[in-house]
Amino acid sequence: MTLLYLLAIVVLINCFYFLLFSKFSFANSTITKKETAFPVSLIVCAKNEAENLKKTFLFG
């Protein structure tokens, strides 16, 4: 029975912390981040697959 009471206390403490800190974690950020687009390179290793690559990547 002691373990049941201990579990109930731990659950109540976790619920308290969730309610206390949820306003911080679910609040919308007022700071807007400026996102910049960086160029990306894609390297595909394929041997004798030119036709399949054309079909897959819609180049041809």
C-alpha cells in the first residue's frame, strides 16, 4: 500500500509541475526568428541508373 501512496504522490507532483510550467512550454514565442534559406547540394550515388533517376527526380 505504501508503494501506491508513493506513486500517487509522484503523479501529483508531476501534474503540479506540468500545470506550473505548461504556460511556458505551450505559449507562443514573441520573438520572431528570421529564417534564411541556405543552398543545399544533393549527392546521389547510382551506377547505371540514369533512366531510373530521370523517372524518379522528374528531370526528363
